[in-house]
Amino acid sequence: MNNEQIVQVMGSSYPDATRAEMTRRLCELLGISPEKLAELQAMLHRLESVETRCQTVVQRCATLENVIRMVCCPANQLFSAITGDNFSHQNQVNMTTPVPGLGGDYVDDYPVTPGKKIRLTQASRPGYAPVSFMVALNLANGGTNFLDIAVTLYVTTDPKSQGEKLGSEYRGFQFFNNEGIPTPVPMPLYKNLPLTIGTMNYLMIELHHQGAANNLVSAFAAAHVNAQAWYAACGLDSRSCS
């Protein structure tokens, strides 16, 4: 029986008795037992499965190599490792810079009189994931009418544009405890996931004086960042690109 005949026998449909006899003759020809033949057939199926998995691994490795090339290419890096290291200890992103030239009810700087608004933005920096934020308000005449100050968060690529609103509209009193001490508020989730502020984004806060008395003399706003987790995710090891 030649190879072509063996293939025909193994691939054809015969009664069980005939197949058993053919299998016996094949085993005699090969000098192995039927049990060993069954093991060889099982090994063949496993080898086919392993081959498929190996092909998948090779494809994934090729993809990872391309990703590593992109990450390690200086032309694709927004910031050097030195810049990233400089932010490794910064657990707070201040939003204290007034955005001028918005017009309408917006003022360019303090004080914010009743009926007016002011927008405060962060400085440009590498992207981050804020976990909470806080606002401290200073009203004229020792005022405590924090309820009159509407607080809204925005994220944008241009401080002078409206951007996307984040979360709900807050009121100034929500950022103080019963003793009048500023207290952080959890950062709102975006589509039920923690919010990420990209490198090209700006996190801004808008303060709208909706009361009738006591100018808003000054304010301080900041987003809190888990610096340790940030550096673990973003810290660059130059040796990985060598």
C-alpha cells in the first residue's frame, strides 16, 4: 500500500468493520500498535493547533515591535524623559490662570461682580488622570454666600473655546465642609470610566457669580493626581529603547 492509497483509505467512508481491518493492516505496515496510531493522530491535531497559535503569536510580536518603534522614535515623542520626570512628583494641577478676551459676561480678571463669569485654566503639561478637584473662594466683605457661585468644569483643546462640559453644575458651598475648610470633590466619571485629560487638552473651571452681593475677589482651583500611578504609567526608561 503506497502513500496515495493510505490517504484514500483514511479519508474514505467505510463500514466500521472494514475501517478496523484497514487500520490493523496499516498498523502492521507501519510496525506500530493501533493505540500508538491513535496517539499519533491526536498529536497531529495538537500540532495543527500549536501551529495556529504560533502564527498568532508571531503576528502579535510584529505588532508590538511596530508599537515599540513608534514609542522609541524621537519624532513621535511629545515630551522627553526629562520632562516626564519633572512631573513625577506633582500631585496637583492648578487651574488658576484667567482666560482673557472671551467677551460677553466673562471678565478677564478679578474681581468677578454679580452676574459675571470667569474662566480659569491649567498650564500646558503632559496628559494625566485627575481623581478629584477642589475650589476655594474668597468673597468681598467676608461674604459666605458661596451658594451664589456656580462652578462648572470643561475640557478643551483651546482655552478660548467652549469645550466639553464635565459632570454637573456645582455650587460653591459644595467645596467646603461644615467648618468652612475647602474639601475635594471626586472627579466626575466619563461614560462610567475615570476621566483622562490628554496632553493636548486643558482642564478649565468656570465660576459664575449668580448672586446680588459680594464680589468674588479671588479663587483657587486644582485637580488632584495620583503622581505615583502617573509615573508608573508614563515614566520612560531610556534603556527600553536601546
